[in-house]
Amino acid sequence: MSITEDLIPIVMFLCFFGAFAVFAYYRAQWRSEQQNTLRQAIDKDQPLTQELVQALSGQGKPLRYRDLRRGLVLLAIALSMFGFSIIVPSDEPNNIVRGLALFPLLVGLAYVIMHKLDLDKE
């Protein structure tokens, strides 16, 4: 095995970790901005309604179609991975990609089913 073949999986996992770290950093920044907004409102003696606090904290009513959207995005990712495995001419990596495509496919199906079950309750 050459050194470049060893670096490929390492770089791939570093990219996943980097994307997660960037997401976590910006989410923490966003929450910090919300807390500063609440502090400024308290310092200025403005009335804080329960609806305002819930809206700023993100604990409000969940979006009705959130599960459907997440499920459809994950299904699209799975289908694109499967399509990629069909286009690539090699056999062994195709089986690996098809196996990996099952994860977003099944999670996406679960989200779509949860959305359907949630609509049935209403």
C-alpha cells in the first residue's frame, strides 16, 4: 500500500469531523447571540413573554413537515450514492458504496414513516 492510499480514508474522516466541528461552532455562536439578545431585553426592562422566550430558545412548536423534509433529503442522498455506485466501473467499491447507501435510505424511510404517522394523529 502506498502512502496516498493510506491518506485517503484519513482525509475523508478528517473532512467529516471538520464539517461537524464547523456546524457545532456556528450553532454555538447562534445560541450565544440569542442569549445576548435576551440579556439586553432584560437589562432594558422589556417584558418577556413566554412565546418570545420559546421562539428564541427553539423550543417552540415543531415544524409540521420537518420529518418529511429530513426523510426526503436522506432518500436523495441514498439514491445519489446508489447511482454513483452504478456509474463507477469498479466492482468492489460499488458494493461498499451500495452498502453505505443503505444507512441514509433506511433513516430517510424512517423519517417519512414518522411523518406519516404524525399526520395520522391529527
